[in-house]
Amino acid sequence: MESDEVKPPRVPLSQRPEWSDVTPVPQDDGPSPVVPIAYKEEFVETMDYFRAVYLADERSARALRLTAEVINLNAGNYTVWHFRRSILDALDADLNDELDFIENIARSNSKNYQIWHHRRWVAEKLGTDSARKELAFTKKIFSIDAKHYHAWSHRQWVLLALGGWEDELGYCQQLLEEDVFNNSAWNQRFFVITKSPLLGGLEAMRESEVSYTVEAILTYPENESPWRYLRGLYKGDTQSWVNDPQVSSVCLKVLNATNNCMFALSTLLDLLCHGLLPSQEFNDAVDALKPSGPDQPDSDLGKKVCSILEHIDPIRANYWKWRKSKLPSAT
Amino acid sequence: MRQEQIKNPTLHFSRDMGEIVTEKHVQYIFSVEKRKDDFISVAMEYLRMNGAYWGLTTLDLLGKLDAVDADEVVSWIMKCQHESGGFGGNIGHDPHILYTLSAVQVFALFNKLNVLDVEKVTNYIAGLQNEDGSFSGDEWGEVDTRFSYIAICCLSILHHLNKINVEKAVSYIVSCKNLDGGFGCTPGGESHAGQIFCCVGALAITGSLHHIDKDLLGWWLCERQVKAGGLNGRPEKLPDVCYSWWVLSSLIMIDRVHWISKEKLVKFILDCQDTENGGISDRPDDAVDVYHTFFGVAGLSLLEYPGLKAIDPAYALPVDVINRIFFG
């Protein structure tokens, strides 16, 4: 919460001449607080003065400054944010300054719904001109935390409401180069290829996206996201997913490497359940993975895959047992 | 409408898992930390209504709600209500759907729902539904599937779901479904266990679970369990005790909880306890707070840890409270 700058010592509000006409209003907690909470003195005084202007509905410049002081002490206080918006409206304030204010607060408080909602309110008022700034702001947040849920939600809203799609696919690419495990970036990638007015839509993008995803899988086969993304590319068209040689081939490659096979095995299982006719290579690859032991030999490939999964992913053994029970009967 | 809790006869609670330090948690919740430089207590003021719900429900699950003066709580909550019918996070705070649900839930705990002006509260919530079926948090218009759940849960408890357009509410939630089977905060938003709980809970309460691919979502949810036994909220994120609620209750509502290792999860939650001072933290050895204490205890209840009251996975209130509301 503390910033890195050296701040001048705080002058209590009771000693500031501009506030001499205001009587602070103490909090009414009731006789024995239900969830008893201890307070800092600075916080108490600032809140007492805030309560005074809030109850008087004073929408002035000094009230605006006071809301900033409260927010700096406690950025989660949503009532203060509401009141700040009322003041900004009443004063017809320059909302570009407000963007700077929010950015400063976000430095130490970014995991906070109020900040993001306030930012959206400001951006909406500023209109499409603010698109570039909003994309830049969220980028800054991502440079610290590339999976920041609020920031991604905000960025999606910006693109849909204000535009700015031009560089979005490229940005997803960049993020995935930095961390191919970033599920948020994969989600955004899907968002872009399905919703961007500048691209051709899912089916048009499918071929290039499949190639991209296959490469990502081969670098880290234990990465959950690209496997799910690959499946997602065939939304509404499972048969194409089953029949695409790139899909079965990436499974086979990973299986043959014998390391980090979990998602390759589960994908193969899904393919088999949707009618894939496996070649001998698949049988050989899976046989090579079978745990040695006194287990009964399963001639059915699907059963073999489930047995291996139970063995290498024991925490989800019940799930893999259930998958085995649901296999289409061997012909 | 609500499912029986799934019984797993093979789950044994052994000493190796650790033990719940019930008395310490009770003391923690009642305790007053008078240290003035405690930032956490300063930050909690505006969401005291949520804090009350977390603390009081935990006490009820631990069988200690009797120690609280219900009338005092009720009178404080009533001071938080506005003309609009909504409740604020504390006295002097603006109304918001978040705190309105917590207020109603606390009333339910104390069997004081009859004290409420149900018309007023339900009108406030119904007024927050948008054209597309979504819900705003308050007059300022923030939209999130969390608010869909809150509206539906609250109106259901107050027997007034008929005040909203349930069909549109459901179709908005369904529009937030992703290809991995999960749900985000808005259409296209990344699947996240917290949002999934909200969407699944709302669909459960409105009898709309058929919109969910339970096998697909069940797999996504059980993939949240990491080797050490805890649950995360999204792929490649760290486990956190609060997901013991969001993920677990979701799995129970779609009848797939047997797909995770319950034993390992119990052990993880117990490891997150501060066995000296009470309270539960997000992960072992971190600082405790009331939020994680509630979700840890609630998670243990869902896992049928002995000595805890059963909790309803959709309403997040003790089952006996829900029975009283719907069958009492």
C-alpha cells in the first residue's frame, strides 16, 4: 500500500484551514461491533471528514481531493468511489486526469473491483478516443501480472466497446512467447480470432491456428491450455477435429516422446470416443507406455489408455476409471 | 431442486491428515485485534457485511452460533439498509447487490427473514436486471456473472424468483459458457472457478443445469487439483483454500465430486490452518483472514469432515437453514 516515494508528513484535516468549517462525523458502529475491527488514527479522521461531505452531499473540488485521500488509504471502499463519480460529474472534470489518478492507485491496488469499474466508467465517458490508452494501461498491468483477471476483463470490454483490434493477435503471440503457459493469453487468442472484425472468423483462421497450436504443444506437451485451444478451434465441428491428421499426429508425436503424455493420452482417448480409427503406430506408442506389472492385458486401445492414465495421474484415478467405463464397446 | 450430498463411503479421516482446531477458529473469529496499524482491519470496514456472513456462517458450521447476540446483529444490519431496499457493506455505505445477499444470508442464519420487508429487498434486486438478462451490481452498472448468482440466490431465499426474467437471466449465464465447459465473468471471459461457482449455482437454483456439459466441466474442475492436493482456480495458477469452495461446490452441484482426491484436499485445507492462533489462510504458512477461514471450513463441510454441520453447495448456507427456508 505504501508507495516508494518519500511523502511529506501528513497534516491532520483538523489542522487544515480549508476544512475549518466542517464538523467531522464519527462512525456509528453500534454498541458492540459484530465483527470488531481496529482502526488507524489517520484512517479514522479521514473517514470522519469524508462522512461529513458525503452526508452533506458536497460535490466540490475539496471533496474530490478528500475522496482521493480516502482511496489512498483504502481503495476497496466502494462508497467513496461512487461519491467520487458524482463529484466528477458535478464538476464536469477532465476525465483524462482521472485516468492518471486511477493508474497511480492501481500500482498498489490492482486486484480490486472498484478500480476497474471506475476505470471503465471513465473510459466509457471518454469514448473511442480512449481505446489506445486503455489498451496501453492493461498492457502495463500485464507486464507485472500477465494473468490479471480484472485487466483481461477490462481489455475485452475495451476491444468490444471502443475498438483497437489491429495488434491484438500479435499481442497474444508476444505474451505466449514470454509464457506459453499463460491460460489468459490463450483465452484472449480465442477471443480475438472469433470476435475480431478484422480477421476472417474461426473457420478461416483454423488452419494457421492449428499449426501454431501444434508447435506450442510440441514445445511443452504438459501445457494444458494449447490442448484445450486445439479442441476449441473445431467448435461445432467435431468430425473435422477427429479427421484432421494434424491433431492425431501431434498426439502420436508426444506419445512417442514418452514424456509428459497426460494430455496427449486424454486427447487420444477423446478422439477414440469420437470414432478415430487408430493406426498400428498408436497401438505401438501406447504399448510402450504401459506400466509393467501383473495387470490383465487390455486388447482395446481405449482401455489401455485409461489404465495408463490411472497410473500416471492417480489423483484423478476416479475420473479415468469412469472414462474407461464409458468407452464405446470394442467392435 | 437441491441434491442430496454425495456420500463417499471410502473416505477415511485419519490423524495423518491433521485435525481441525475448532476452538481456535472460534476464538479467532470472536477476537479483537486492537493493533491500530493492522491494515487488514482498516481495509475490512466497507465490507463488514460480507465479513459478518463469513464469520457467522463459519460459527454456525462449527456449532457455535448460539454465542452470538442475534438481535444485535439484526439491528446493525437494518441500519445498513437504504430507501431503495438494498443493503450497504456497513452503516453509511451505499447499497450494493453484494452486501444485500450477505445481509439476507445472515438473516437466514438467525431465522429472522420475517423481519425483512421482502417487497423492498426483492424490488431492489429485480431492478438491477438488464435487458440482456444480466445483472448490475448497483446503479453504477457494473455487470458480472457474480451478480447473476447473487440475484438468483437472494430472490430464491426470499421466494421471489418470479420478480425477474429467469429465462433471460439463464440465457445470459449460458452466453458466458466457454469451450472448456467453464464460465467467465462476461461472454468471452476466461473460465475461472469463482465465476464457475456463480454460474453453476445460479443454474442449479433455477433448475437449469441441463445447459451444462457436466462431463466436460467436471473434468476441467478436477484438473484444478494439484499434486499437493490443493485446488487452483485456473490452469497453471497456485492452489488457494478458497477454491476448496468454488471448485468443490461446483463439482457437487454437477455430481462429479468423486473425480478429485478428497483425502488430499482435506489434508491441504488442514495444513492451511494457523493451529496456534486460529484462522485459515490461502495456502500453508500465509496470514489468515475471515474469508479463507470460512471457505476452508465450508470446504471441509462439503468433504463431510466429522463434527461440522452440512452446508448447501448452491446457497452456501447450512443445510438445516435451507431446509427451514424451503420446507420449514
